[in-house]
Amino acid sequence: MINVICLNARSINTQGSLEKFKYLKKIHNLSMIAILEPFADNIYLNNYKIHLNMDSAACNSNGKIWLFWNTEMNCDVLEIDDQHITCVLHHVEYKDKFMISFIYAKCKDHLRRPLCDRLIHYSNIDNPWCTIGDFNVITSTEEKQGELPYNMNKSFEFISFTWCNQGAEESRVWKRLDRAMGNDKWLEDMPQTTINHLPFVGPDHCPLLMEIVVRNEQPIKYFKFLHYWTDHESFNYIVKDCWDREVQGNPMWKLHQKMKSTVKEFEERVQIAEEEVIINNNEENRATLHCLNAKYIKYMKMLNMLHQYQSYKSFQMEVRGPQINHFSLPMMPSSLHLDT
């Protein structure tokens, strides 16, 4: 499996933004991360590469597109432009090379024309090629929702819109600005490619997760069901429920697994709340979504702190030798605490 994520972050310096990328990298085992509109100077690219624990990085001249990748992905940057970075990629799990163009398009039509010409050129090559990113344009009226009532199509396996202006009830607008497309060669050679729209949480764009199944065997598909809560229980109840679940292992392992369970629970509730706001955009639903976002970001930060602490203690074990064979919970940093 090759996993790539692309997100218009609208500043990587906002609250919880870096923690979210770290969390997504960990749970999805990302080989490559594309950050659009990081709103940070290119001189800090290497710093963020270290923070994200990635091995290599590249950016375009105007700093609108940042790319990070790990050693399992060999990346040769073929073309860099104000609106795209096109790469020739080779992953250790896939025998052939393939190409991806990462996009941050201009808002005005005449300024997007050079980008369209380049994408048409790449789409006609005899190699697997796809493009993913923020195109800043919709392709049909169905890809925009404004003030009129909207009945969500339940056949979608994800929220159909990828951008929201976060406006008030009367002025809130949703659009599908972010997308991925591939040429015929990509569809022929890599047919088991899926795009998932992950919860918004923070920026006004939702992350696009590209999953490429490269093995020949048919992947196992699990049936998943999310209980659609009709009323909103207290957040402490969610945490308590996750914390009461039986987990085997040493104290540090138990804490880590329960924290992961809590973060996952909030992630699912955020996605449900986003669907609620799209269907019924009222003050109560927006307030619920805002509160869930804040809690989700909080627990992602705590999980990241725990992961850093666990890595540090593992390093201490290696240095000191085998006499240390367990972790003591009282040694956790005082800033890491749980609401119960």
C-alpha cells in the first residue's frame, strides 16, 4: 500500500495543524505529504521536514506547494511551477515508476490556462500519471452548496464537498475544489487507487488521502458501521468509555492504545458533525462541530506528546541496557493530563 495525503492547510502554523499532520502520518503510514498554502517561508521547509519525521522535501518558488517524502519513495522532481510540482516516483513496493502532479491552481480562469495546458500534456504520456490538489474551481453546479436546502446523497462514502468558507448560517458555502484525476495508463496499471475525504478539523479544506494498492492479491474489505448519534453526549463520557476498555500490555502500551482509541472516537464524531452541518446548517450544529474540533485537536496533541515521550523512553532503554524492562506512569510529563 502506498499512501499519499494532500491538504490545503491555509497555514501550517495554526493551532493543531502540525499535530494533525503528525497524527495522519502515523495512522495512515504516509509515504508522501503535500501541503498547499503552508503560509510559511521556504527557508523553514527543512525544519518542518524534521518535525514531520520525513527524509526529503521540495517546494515551488512561490511557496504555495510543499512536498515531503520518506526513503521508501524515490522522488525525482520533473517540473516546478507556480501552480504545480510534477514528480516521477518509484516506491519500494511497486516495480514501475509513476508520476503525480501536485496542484495549487490560481483562482482566475485565464491564470489557470498554462496549468491546464501542462496537465493535458502529462495526461497523454504513456506512463501512469495522476494529479491531486486544490484546483480552485468547480466543474458543475452540483459541486457547490450555498443558502438553499440540500439533501445529502447517501451514496457518497465521504463528504462530497472539500471546502467550506466557515461562514454564518446564511452565508456559509460549500464547494468541491480539491480533487484527483488520472490518465488511462494510471487506471490500467493502478486500478485499485482510492481517494478518501478526511474530516476538515482546522483549515477550510479537507485532506485528500490517496491509497494505492499495488499488490496483486485482493485486499480484505471490512464492513464498517458508524452509529449515527441523534443527541450529543458529554465528551467526558466518550473519554471514559474509551478508557474503560480492556487493553493488555504494560502501562505505557495501555495508555497509548487508549489514547489512540479516544482520538479515533473524536475523529468519527467530527465527521458526523460535519455531515450534520451540511444537512442542517444552524447555530447549534455549528457550535457542536466547533467544540468537537477543539477536543479532537487537544487529544491529537496529547497523543503526539505521548508518542514523543514513548520514543524517548525507548531510547533510554537502549542506552541503559536490558535492566530497564518497563515504564512507570508517574514519570509522564506533568503537562500531559486527562479529563475524566
